[in-house]
Amino acid sequence: MAPDRQRIQQYLKAFDFRTLFIEELGWDTLREAPLNISVDGQSYTLRSLVEKRGFKVYTCGPDAKGQVPSSATMHKIEREVTRHAYEHIIIYVDAAQENQAWQWIKREPGKPSASRLYRLHSNQSGELLSQKLRELAFSIEEEAQLGTTVVAARVRQALDAERVTKRFYDRFQKEHASFLTFIEGISAQSDREWYASPMLNRLMFVYFIQKKGLLATSKYSL
């Protein structure tokens, strides 16, 4: 059975990552001693969360101010974690459980590593992140064929989205918010946001294929 989008969002908001991975995505409990990593005089504790065929997920506690570490600090922490687990995801959280950041590193032979970072604040729906995490689900039927390489490929497929430009992202957010005001008949805010996202994606797809001349033009052209 496919993972439930709304439950994933609920687990994200509750910072209940273990239940999210095990109950919804089919991962396994990882029982390892915490990793204590020192960066620029600050100690960070990374606790083992789950794993799938050697691909591991850790949670990292906040910095001395109770906040999610800076991007530069995350980079240093990640390099140390790689010594213990080459394939991994790190989930950074703050003390107030208002902010979380999911970090995965893309590695390709002959190319510099590239960080993929997904942030979520408690006042956000988590729709984008939940859609990506749904792709990390593994069924019982898949277990026999799974290996680290297969799991790593699935994670890459889910999280290796190239970064869009700030201009495009800001415009998309603006249009998304505007589109929400026209939606009727859907009471739940999370459902309205979910409905708006695929509709805008489909409109953009139609626009691009029309610009390529693959659709007949008319006075109703976008």
C-alpha cells in the first residue's frame, strides 16, 4: 500500500521521524551508539534513526543557541558522518521543534559533491517534502531484491532535484498563494495546497509544450 501523504505530513510536524520511516516508508530501526562530532568548538550529537540495507538516517541536535546549525556547519558535520556511513541522510532539528532540515549529498565520479537541503518550518504544510519522501517507501515485495545500491538510487531519485532559481521559486510561490484563493469546495488547508500544486505543474507543462509548437495555437493560447 502506498504511503499516506497526510500521515507523512503529520509525522513531519510532530518530528516523529522514526514512525514516519518505519510505519509509512518501510525502513528498519538502526541501533547504533550516538555519534559525537565536534565542529569549531561546538559538540553535536547525531543519533541513529533508521537504515535500509546499509543506507543510514541520523538526526542531529541543535547548536549551542538551540537552533539548526548553519549550512557551513552542516557541511562539516556531514563530512565527519561520511567516515561512519558513506550513504546517509541527516535530519537537523532545533530545540523548540519548529525547524528541521534534511540533508543529502549527491556524489558523482569526477565531480564535486553537491548538497541537497530541504528545510521545513512548523507553520508550513510540508507538502513538497512529503511528496519527495513518498518516493522513499519500500514494500515487502521489494525486500529480496534490495541492496545499498538500489536504496541509494531510490534516495537520489527522490531528493536530487536541481535547484530552481530564486526568481522562479518566488514567482511560483506567489502564483500558488493566489491560486489558493480561487479554490472552492475543499475545506482543509493542506488539501487545498496539495490540489494547487499539481494543477500549477500541469499548467506549466502545457505552457512549455505549447511554446515548443507541439500544440495547435489559437486565441486561447497561454
